[in-house]
Amino acid sequence: MSGASGTGSHLDIGGVFEATGDIYKKAFGTFWIVALILLVPIAILQWLLGGNSGGSLIVNILQIFAVAWLAGSVVRIVQDVENDGQVDYTVGELLGSVWPRLLSIVGLQIVLGIVIFVGLIFFVIPGIILALILAVALPALIAEGIGVFASMSRSAELTKENRMRILGIGILVILIVFGVAILVGVLTAITPILGALAGLVLGILLYPYLYMLTAVLYFRLVELKEGGVVAVEETVIVEEDAGPPPAV
């Protein structure tokens, strides 16, 4: 596909969800183990130190880093599948490949959170626009090895001309997250332990899917803007359907 580069192609929302589902199934065992390694210790600490304010602060900080590590690992999984159609990384290789970028990931997530939060507080619409502009900053940072602000600029470049379509993806994601939050809240009201377990299981299932969706979105936008295998295939199809040249 080609996007703003010339032919006016647009993002295929259905294709993004379909590709995400395929990668999710292929990589389920890998990201499940990664999520367990990163999130279960945090859940245990949260349960042990939940009543202590100082302990809660430590757990919250550790959770930020664990979720960032998980996000980076999921982007690496998608990048791996995009390269050759399968998951080649071991769990150790995944965690090791993200470790050098962990502080950058956390820094980016903090900056994105502040920017979007400020936009939402003062004017809701600018906050939404900022969220759309910066939608693929995280996978850009991981896949391209660039810095925090460079990844934000890269996201702005890639999402241009497809932000309304990305908004459609965002609305679906918000509905999913909202539904999960309601479920965890109901279970927590029944018993805190049940709520904590449900939150852990759903987090292990949901967090990777959401980060995977964002990573797939990034790679599709790169294809739209800069070409690739899909762009070549689509160009060939157009040429074959063009018919014979006009008579002279």
C-alpha cells in the first residue's frame, strides 16, 4: 500500500484488527509467559503491601516499569512476525532486547500521558487530536531505535491523513477497556481477592493485545507511507487490471 506518498490509499481498519488477531494467536504462548514474568510479581507485592502507603508507591513505580517492559516486548514480537511471519525470539531474548530501551519507554509514556492529559483537561478535542497524532510513538521508538521526542515526531508524520480512521480503532479500544474495567470493578466489590485475580488475568490477556494492536497499526502506516511488500503487491494488481494500451 501507499499512503500520502502518492496514490491516496487509506488505512484498512479491518485489516489492522485481523493482523493483530493472527499475531496474537501465533505469539500467545510467548507473550503470556512474558506477561506472567513481569506482572505476577507486581500483583503479589500489591497484595502484600497494599495497606502500606509507602509500599503502594513502590509497587506503582515497579508496575510502570513492568508494563513498559511488557509493551516493548510485544512491539518486538510484532516486529519479529512482520519480518518473517513467525516468532523467533525466545522469552529471554525478548526481555533482553527491550531492557536497554526501558528508560526511554517509561520516559515516553510519561511524556505522552502528561501531554494528552493536559490537552484533555483544557479542551477535550485537542486532547483527542494529540492522542491520535501520537498513537504510534511507542512502536516507532522501539522498532526504529529513536529517542522520545523523535518518536513523537515520527508518529505525527505516520498518522497524518489517517487520523480519523485511527479514531475508529481508538473508540473500539476504549469500549473494550471500559468493559474490562467494569467487570474487574464488579468482581472487586464482591471480594478484593477475586477482583485482583481477575485484574491480573485480564491484564495479561488485554495489555499485550492493545500494545500489539498499536504495533500492527504502526507497521501498516509505515507501509502506507513508505511502501514495502504490500505496496509492491498492490501496485502489480493495479497494473494487471489496467488493460491493453490504447491504440495509436
